[in-house]
Amino acid sequence: MTAQSLVELSKRTYEIVPLKPPVDPARLEYKNFKEAPDWRRIPAYADVTEEQFLDHRWQSKKSITRPDKLLEALRDLVSEDFIKDATEGFARAPMSVRVSPYLLSLIDWNDPYRDPLRTQFIPLKSRFLPDHPKLGLDSLHERADAPVPGLTHRYADKALFLPLDTCPVYCRFCTRSYAVGIDTEEVEKTHFKVDEDRWRAAYTYISSRPELEDIVVSGGDAYNLRPEQIRSIGETLLGMSNIRRIRLATKGPAVMPQKILTDNEWIDAVTYIADLGRKLHKEVAVHTHFNNPNEITGITRDAMQKLFERGIRVRNQSVLIRGVNDDPETMKLLVKRLGHLNVQPYYVYVHDLVKGAEDLRTTVATGELIEKHVRGSTAGFNTPTVVVDAPGGGGKRDVHSYEFYDRTTGISIFEAPSVKPGQKYLYFDPIDRLPDEGRARWADPREHQAMIDEAMRAIS
């Protein structure tokens, strides 16, 4: 093309045909979030300065670990009925309590019964439902797939390493309630405390298996690893010729983003491992856990920008929780808000069968509905995969990939040919979400095995 023809082309005008009406920027709700919560409305934090509130050390020191202390901090904000409801809820909960001031300040105490963050962390007796008859404490059989205590090797090329059993907060719906936190009245835990000998046994196993390439460092929570422990774990794993990827799993950015902004030694350790991995042509990523758009603030944004500036990839894994994110609009808002912060939505888990959390579970059908609506609302690489983590150790299965699903009995059957070929894995919807016929059958223990047998015959 000649210079003259380029000049002629530049003079052309093109008609713009608006196929869709322009969007008012004010309607882009995913961009509009609180810069910071109003922590001073909580009487216990009325005199706390901004400098204190933004300091991870203050957040950690003031995190509440006793139900009576938690409820005392809220006494002027909620009714006595709520205090009584929560007191009795904690007594029945399988998880111990640990709640950060930041998290408490995000809860709408004018409507605590419906608040999605309260729902995740503060149990109420009035909301409890009986556990499903087929529920087990370790429903995913992580211990059964553990060649070394605290190391689960289920997928061919990936292992889950649990170097510790503590977290910055404790979630009601935790799949690992069999191990995480202190013992409760309901559960005596299998503990995975920091233990160099146990770690060495895990390293020996990992290095001996050439097929292992991907290690998830979880727990507990990587937020609670000291900087020198992160460096040690990272250097050891990256130094193995078979390891190509490390994921540091943490709920921390959702419940205490201040740590990323003010704990320089910790974030420098994570950056060091990420940089070391890059030099070795290996990936180090942070996998975090946001469940509701209200968990994201300007403090979150600043923390995620710091990780992004340092070249650290962040992915998110949500749990589908009743009253928290089980409607399409809420999940779409969460996904868009995460993408806006350069956090890649990765998985949405249909809620595992977890002791003491039946009121939080949703159905496989809900997972299918969520996936249908979220897909197409944003770019494909920011569209999470909705999965069922198959009870019994089948691993993560696409929510649509069941071999059988009866919405009346709530029984779905999955296969995992690349994980454990030939086996069948059953997931059970919460009974209270079934139609009358299904609830009636589950009310009769004699019907339980009959329903399972019917489901198995349907795919035989």
C-alpha cells in the first residue's frame, strides 16, 4: 500500500452502528465497593485508629478465639435473642472460632440473620439442620489417600501438602474440619501441627514420585506460615526436578488483607519464592477464597494490586453457600469484581458434606443454574468451573458430568476415570431442599439403601 493510499484511507469516515445501548458507568456495580469498613461502629473498636486497623499485627492480636468474647464484642449491636442463638450455635459447631476485627466490621449488624459473612463464620442454633445420614467427618477421604500424614496424593500429578493446621479465621463450612483448629465439643481433631520430621517424610515421598508435578501447600492456611517456613518449603519443593508448580492456598486475602500490605517479611518471602520459580521456569501461584462480593474492599484492592505488581498470579476458589452466593446475580457480581482486581475465578465448589453445616449446603441443580448464568457474563478465562468434589475421594468433577441425577432423592453419581477408574461416587443434595416425596423417603431409614440401589441400577 502506497503512502498516498494510506492518506486516502485515513480520510474515510465509518458509521458506528450501536447494537447495544451504552452502559451507565454507575451501573457497573462490580467496580463499586467500600473503600474500608466502618470498624468504629463496633463498640470494641470505637477508639481504634486507621493505622492500627490497617496493621496485620493488630488484626491478628485482636482476632477473637472464644465465643463468649466474640458475643461480648457484639452485645450493644445485636439483640439478646441473637446472642442466645449464637451461644447455642457455637456449642454445637464442629469448628472452633477465630474471627478477625476486619471480618467483624464487614458484617451488617443491622441484619445479622441474613448477612452473608455472618452466615459463614457465626453459627446460629436456629438455623441448624440435622446432618445428612450419609455424611462423614472426612467426606473427601483425604486421610485415606495420604501416604504420609498431612500429604494427600489423589490425582496422578498433584498432591496436597498440609504443613500446619491453623488459619487466620475458621469457616463453618470447612471441609477439613476433621483437622483444622482446636478440638471442639463435637469433634476431636486429627492434628497436623508444624513438624519438621513430618515435613521431611512428605518431601521424601514427593521427590520419589516422578509423576508428581503440582503441589498445593494448604493446611490450615499458608497465611499462618512464618516467612522462613515459606522460603524453606518453597526452596525445597522448587529444588525437586519433578515439581513444576506450587500453589499457596490461603483464605487470608478475604479476611485479613492487611497482612499483604504491612507484613513485609511475609510478602517478601512469597515474592522470593515466586521469583525463584520463574527463574527455574516453574510457576508459583496464590490460591485464595472469596465467597461473596461484600468481602471485597479498597483494602482488598490494594493488597491484590501489590501481588499483581510483584508478578504473583492469584486465583480464587469459592464454595457455593446457601444465602451467601447461591443466586446467579450474586455469583456474577463476585466473579466480575474478582476479575476487576486481577484475581482469576478458578473453581466454585458445590458445598461438600460437612458436619454441622447442612443449612449452608445447596443442590447440584443450583450449581448447574449458577454455571449457566455466569458463563457468558465475562471472559472465559475469568469464568470459574463449577465442580462437585466427589465424596469418597473421586476428586473434582464438573457439575454437569454426573452419570445420574435424581432431583427427587437428591442422589447424583459421578465417575472419575482418570483418578480411580471403575469406581462410582455419590453426592447427596440437602434433604430440606428436596420435594416432599424425597424428604419422606429420607425420613425412613429403611429407604436409604433402596434409593442408592435404584440410582446404581439406573446406570448399570
